[in-house]
Amino acid sequence: MKALLDAFGNTAVLRAHGPAVFGGLWVTVQVTLLTILAGVGLGTILALLRCLRLRVLDLLIMFWIDLFRSLPQLVVIIVVYFALPYAGVSLSPFAATVLSLGCVLSAFSAEIIWAAIGAVPAGQWDAGRALGLRGPRILRSVVLPQAVRLATPLLANRAIAVAKGTALGAAVALPELLSDAQSATALAANPSPLTLAGVLYLLLFLPLVVGSRWLERRSSFIG
Amino acid sequence: MAPLNDFIESFANWDSLVQVHWLLLQGLRVTILLAAASLPLAMLLGLGAALGYFAAGRWVRWGLLGLIDVFRAFPVIVLLILIYYGLPFLGVRLSNFAAVVLALVLNNAAYFGEIFRAGLLAVPPTQTQAARALGLGPWQAMRLVVLPQAVRRVVAPLATNAMELIKETSIAAMVALPELLRSARVGQEQTYNPTPLIAAAAIYAVLLWPLARLTARLERRMLQGAAG
């Protein structure tokens, strides 16, 4: 037990290196929030654009969705950070991480929102027309509110899954929680900073995970 | 034409590709091995956790649910770093392959466990009662009556999560295991050219594209079911 505490909960090490780890927390929170905002925002726009049913645009959006659903997050981050500079586009680790994760999340949310719009029964459109509403108005006032309700649990799950990818920023030297903890661990020759980072990640994501379970139960999908 | 030529020279450089293709193929082999080792283990462990949840008393239930949530909340890369760089301080030294498999299995078993649990919860209890009334034992009722119905309900999330696990094998690059992504990075540094990275991304995309389409279709069907 003493060995365990000395290794993973060493108070002297934590006192010396804790502040550095906490510094990374702020970056992690920023990247997480920006990724969710950008990803879900762009995903919504892409899903709405598909409602226009323009053939070429549809194909482009479908390509985007399939591509970013297929590529691992870390692969996207690495390509954006290490390959784009050859095309004259050099991004900071922060920008590269947010851009990559945002693209990935946009693909998943576009797919989910578009599927949810399609899942609203066709009778809802007919009913809207029978009330004398026009297409865009039906979409906005009748179909979208129902689609959003359908999409929310899936969207929440996916947003959390992608947001946890902020830790992958460590691969491109983004000074977030994990990479700061790794440097501190190397400096102190003791993994307590990693434990601290683990605890902070849990504090950040555990409420989200528990919240998403609650959302899921409320909508009772699997039935 | 000059900009286009520059572009091809950088991102689709044939010489670079020829030079590193064996590196990429070896990497792909490791990626496939990682997925093949982790996916069945994670699924079985997840199923075990879900069945345990239904068989056990209240305290074990709470414990299992807590474990599932903790491992779902923990980014898998943080888990991997803790296992690979933290455990040696306790005298436990795993190879990087074993560390990656362990991290992927723990993380994804939690996801699979939650999925199986939701599926089992959705089967009406009358099914168990009917099975028991027909003279089946509790385990037989679970295996022959409840579980098949539960799995049918959760095919979509199971497939989605399996795909996520395959993609997550790329985190092995962060502990210097030469799977596809890591091999591509090495290739890029050897040839001073990003073509290996683009090639690796193309391999991932081509191999996972069918799976992405399949999971999208399954998810759509699930949404349609939910919309009634």
C-alpha cells in the first residue's frame, strides 16, 4: 500500500508538479468546448444543407461524412499537423487539434441529425402542409423540434466520445492535461502527476457520461 | 500546372510510396493484430459485466455500474499512458502491444457492457417469467430467450463501437508501437515527404468505409424505430 501511494499519490511530487498539471486542465477545457461547439454547429449546418437536396452538394457532404467517420481521430490530427504544412498551411497544435476533432464531430453529428430528420414520420410533413405551412416553415416548426429530440442522446454520446480525444493533442505537443502530466512525470521520475491528470479527466467527463445515460434512458431508444 | 505538380510531388509522391510501402504493410499487419486481439476480449468482458449486473445483488450492481462509467469517462489514451508509463513503477512492465490491448479492452469492455446492459434491460421481464414457466433454469432462460432478443435490439451500437475500437488501435502510435499510423510517421521522416501519412489515411478510409456505411444504416433504422 505504501509503495502504491509513493508511486501514484506522492504528496511531495504532487505539491511540486501539481500546478503544472492544472495549467493543462484549462487548455483541455478550452479544446473540449470549442470542439463540441464547432463540431455540432458545422454538423447541423451540413444536415440542413442536405435538406436542400442539391445533387452535387449532397455528394460532397456525403463524402465528408463518410471520410471523417472512417478516419481515426489521431490520424486526422497527425495529418493536419504534420502533412498540411507541406501545402503551406501551418497550424498551431491548438488549432490543429480543434480543427481535426471539429471535423470528425461534424461528420458524426451531420449523419445523426440528418438521420433524425429522416426518421420523423412523413405524416408530420403532410400535417404541416394541411395546416397551410410552407416547406421551410414545416422543417423549422414541426420536423426539427422532433428530430432534435430524437438526435439528442446519440449526439450527446458522440460529442463526449470525440471530446475525450482532446487528450490526443498530446501527440502534437498541445500543452493539455495529458501532455503536461507526462512531462511532469518524466521530470519527477514518478507517475503521481499522471494520476492527478486521470482524476481531473474523470471530474471533467464523468458528469457528462452519467448525464448522457440519463438522456438515453429518458428517450428509451432500445425498445 | 505548376501548383498541381507541386501538390502531387508532396502528397502523392510515387517514389516515397515505393520506398515505404513495406513499412506501411507491416504497420497494417500490426493494426489488424491489435484489433483482432482486443475486439473479442472487449466484447466478452463487456457481456460478462452485463450478465453479472443482472445476476448479482444491489452492491455488485452499483460497483459494476461505477466501473463502467469510470472507464467510459476515461480517455483511452490516458488509460494507455497510465498503464504503459505508470505500471512499471509498481514493477509491472508490459510490452507496448500488451499495454495497448489492455487499454483498449478495459475501455471498450465498459462501452460494450453498457450496450449489452441496455439491451437486456429492454427485454420485458415477462419473457423471463414465460421461459421459467416452461421449465427452463435461470441461466437457460437468459441464454436461450432473453439474450438473443437483447442482442437484436443493440446491433447498431455494437457495430458502431466495434468500429470505434478498430480506429482506436491508432493510439498505439503514442507508445511507439509500429502500427499503421506510427509506421507512416516513420516513413514520413525517412522520406521528408508526407505521402506515407496520406497513404496511411487512405488505407484506413478504404478499409473502414464499408463499416461506416453499415453502422450509419443500422443507426438510421434504430432512429426510425424510436420515432415510431
